[in-house]
Amino acid sequence: MLDDLYRKVVMDHAKYKKNYGQLDGNEIRKVHYKNPTCGDVITLYIQFEGDLIENVAFEGEGCSISMASSSMMTELIKKKDLAAVATIRSEFEKLIREGEQSNDLIDLGDALSLQGVHKLRARHNCALMCWQALDKALKDTETYNCNKDY
């Protein structure tokens, strides 16, 4: 029953993507990322106000997991400071790679519905693709520390 609900949440995000589209302007940071294992692609657009992600959007093509995860990520990080985003990002990766959260106080929202991806090792990169694009976009930002080298 719970698996069916989670599946529905994932499919809803894949079909009705949140924050889908472009952000325009000189202050927008833009990064293109391609999943090295399957060919899914994403272009991520981020608008900052200091250390706050004021707005975020994406465009892309890929499987339902990658598109749903991208939609969920944009909802999670919008209006958050970079330190909070790094914490959420780390917790989400644990959910995908290990199948559980290490800190239940961190609200992953709809992204919890992707917990079952843990069992599908070949799909880990699908769920993490948007976060890897975010890492790439923020790698030179001093207050974002996701402990990854991209």
C-alpha cells in the first residue's frame, strides 16, 4: 500500500514537474549535466540572493526517476541557504545509497518516496543526477560543502 503511494508521488512529479523551465537574467547560474550511465540530461538554473537559493528551475529529459528527483530537489532547495542545502543533499544521498535516513529531523518531503531506488543500484545515478548537477553548479561556492569532487 505504501509502495503504491510512493510510486504515485514519483509518477506525479515525473509527469507534472515542479519548477520546470528556464530562469533568465545575468545573475542566474546555469549548469548542464549528463548522467554518465544512461544519457539522461538536465540543465539547472539557480538564482541566488547572497547564500540563499532564491529561485531554482530545471529543464531536461530522462527517465521518470531522474525527472521526479529533479522536480523534488527544486522544491526542497528553493528559499534555503547553502548550508541547509548541503545537509539536505547529504541526507538524500544516504537515502538512495543506504536505503535510510541518518537524521529524521531533516525533512526530505516527497523525496522520501524515492527510498525504494536504494534496491535498484543501477538507478542510483538517476535519482542523484540533479544533485550532482547542483554540486557542479556550486563547487566554487564557499558555504556549500557537499564533500564531493565534480
